[in-house]
Amino acid sequence: MPIDIVALEKAIKRAIPVTHLEIEDQSSGCGENYAIVLVSEAFQGKTTLARHRMINDLLKDQIAQMHAFSQKTYTPKQYEELQAKEAAAE
């Protein structure tokens, strides 16, 4: 059963404070392959592995129904620095 972007977004936003969230359906609309960029204060002090485990656990039911799921997780400060670096490269 395909996963809806709105349902995915609601599940994330219900569980943790979200500063920025991008969800991309990379499966041409069939809902089986998603990539997310998630920025949250909840990631402060956590390693990348701990963040990914946190999101995997949070979305375990949804991920079980997907073919593929990728994530990039940042603290607000890290995301701000990334945005500044990308802007400077342009």
C-alpha cells in the first residue's frame, strides 16, 4: 500500500519539533520511494546514526510499506551553515 506524503509529514510533525521538512516522492508518484530532509532541534547532541535510528523508529510502520527511504537530518544550526555554504558556491 503506497504511503501518502501528507501522512508522512503528519507522522513526523506529531512526534518531533520541525524547523524545516522536505519530502520528495522519488517513485514517480506511486508512494514507494521517499527522500526527506529534516531539520529539528530534537537532533541537537545526537550523532547522525542516532538521528536516523530515531526517524526509522518513528516511521517504522510507514517505512515497512516502502521500497526505499533515505533521509538527511540536521540541527537548525547545521542546516543554516549548509544553506550559507550552498549560497556562497553559487
